[in-house]
Amino acid sequence: MRSPLCPHALASHLQRPLLRRFTTCRPILSSHSTPSAAAPTDAGVPARKKQTLTTLQKLYKQNVPITMMTAHDYPSAVFAERAGMDTVLVGDSLAMVALGYENTNRVTLDEMLHHCRAVARGSPHPFLIGDLPFGTYESTPEQALRSATRMIQDGHMEAVKLEGGEELASTVRKITTVGIPVLGHVGLTPQRATSLGGFRVQGKTAEKAIKLLQDALAVEAAGAFAIVLEAIPELVATEITKRLKIPTIGIGAGVGCSGQVLVALDALGVYDRLSPKFCKTYAEIGKSSIAALESFGAEVKSRTFPESGTHTYPMGKGEEEKFLNLLGKSQL
């Protein structure tokens, strides 16, 4: 899935001072932190509650939009955690944005599990969903259940996502019957982009729009707790949402959905390549990162970094002279 952020909350958390290890910038616990390094809280501010299917259902019933953001590693998971996302999806879009593959179908289940574990460490409070990659659930419901079980046990996820409509209803039912929550996905399904003629908007004709509704209803009836609607006309998504009794999460499907999701690196403006039309860029992390690294390179070349006394360590009092004297007397 090549798919809102809370920029003010994110900025305030990022400005918060963090204790640092001697050799790394990875945050560690402060005296007023919660049990996770990824979720420090200000003194006097109640710790955030863990998001569950129950809390998501409550948001849905209260008509409060559900926020979902993808994450692919520990840092992106920390950002989603601190920005207050309701849910975090470890999407197979990481194949392209994190691993450099040409499409999502190249990523394997083992690769997904590696990234899922990192995200789970960084986002302890959002509800966590792992994408089942291409080739791990389509053959039989039994194959899908094995893959979903690994996503829960080995990936430390709390639910799985899979792409497909009526044809995968029995698969969704098989997984949910044993107690694993399933997030459905209809409309533009990137794993099938080749058969769809590329990354194209789906449901543009009345007949195809009805088929999308039938797919969504079938996935709901099979036990899915929510459904992603990707790249479909706004009217179609709104009407599907009205007819379902579970949340819809839109990505390129308009504000009529029960919630929204984007790929984090798209939303943060990490890459300068053209993002999908439905993506809004909330920052320009790519440009600022390149500028920062260029500044580092220039300062290294000009020997202005590291700055003596600011980025360096002194010897003990009187030890410099002693060291130089010993050095002068030695044969070293």
C-alpha cells in the first residue's frame, strides 16, 4: 500500500529533551517516562491509554475519525506514537519506501516480521496492524492462517491486513474465527496492480462501484473489524461507508470514510519523487535532511566540525602536560 499527522503534537514531542546513551542518540527512559522508551510523558500528564479494538469501535460509534499511519522501523514508529495515532499499520509499502524494491510484491513475510518487531517496540500504545505480503495468504485459508499467526507471534502485531473482496471472504473468516482481527482492503489493491492495469482509480463506473460495495459487504460479513478503501471516487467511498457497520479507513477515498491513512514517508516528504494525488505532504524531511548532511560534509571539509571544547572531551586536570612529557620521553 503506497498510501494524517498531528504536526503540532509531533513538534512538541520532538523538542522535548531526552536522555542519551554515551554512544548513541537512541532515547532512554527518564525519571518520568512510561515503561516504554518510545512514549515519555511530561510530569503530571497522564500516560496514554493503549488503543484496542474496543476503543476503535468507540471512536467509530461516536463518529470520531480514526487516525492511521504507516510505520516501517523504530524511528517512524516513535513518531506515530508521539503524534498520538490511533492505529499504526506496518504496510507492505515498506518494500518500496524502506527497502527500495520496485513494487510491494517483492517483500517477503520474514522481511515484514523484522520490520513489525521494530515498530512494535516504538509504538506501544496505538493498535498495531501488520500487512500480509503478496504470496502469503492467497493459496488457501490455511496458508493465510499460518501467515497471520506468524504476524501475531513473531511480528508482535495485534491484527493483520489483507487485500481482496468476495473471493477472499473464506480466508478472512478462517483467520477471524481463531481470534485474529483482520483489516480488509478493497478498491486499488497494489499487490494486484498489474492485473488492474497499473495504479489506477477503481470504481469509476456504476457497475464497478457496485462490485466494490459487494466486496466490502462480503469482507464485513466474514468478520473484518474495518476495511481500507483505496483510490476510489469519494461518492462511492461515502456510500460504502454508510452501508457498513464497521469503520472504513480511506486513502484517496475522501472525507466520507470513518478514518484516514497515509504512508508516513509520503506525508513527511522524505522523497522528492511524485507522490500519489491523494497524498498530502505535511513536511519536507527529505530536503531538510539533505541540507543538514551537506552542512555536515562542508564542515568536515573545512575542519570546522568538530569544534574543540564543544564536541570534544578534555583530559583530567594537569594530565595533558604530563601526557605530552611522557610522549616526548618515549620512543613511540
